Amino acid sequence: MAHTDDEPNMAQILERATEVLGSAQAAGEWVDKRSATLGATPRELSATTEGTDRVLLHLNGISRHRFA
């Protein structure tokens, strides 16, 4: 796994989560909740590029499901 500085990754995740979940508060709470689908919290996964990509794909799936 490629490790990166997770701060830029976390910012990207929070931005997308805010769009999908409708508020910064909801996004902030969501990133610290363990996801059965992801197998970790989004914050934990933000430590790697691959993890960040998994979280963003997951958010895209939530977005498609919510607005379909």
C-alpha cells in the first residue's frame, strides 16, 4: 500500500462526504464511524491513496443510490 500524508486525502473525503450527506456535520460524524462495507473508518482509510480511493468509490455508490 502506498502511504501518503492523509490530510489532503481527508480533505477530499470530507468534501465529497459533505456533498453526498448534505452537511459538514454529517460528514464529520460519518468519517469516524466504522463501515462494514469498507472494513474500517473512512478516516483510517484516508492514510493511503488506495484507501482514499475506496472511500470515494463508496461515497459515489451512496450518491447513486440516494439520487436514483
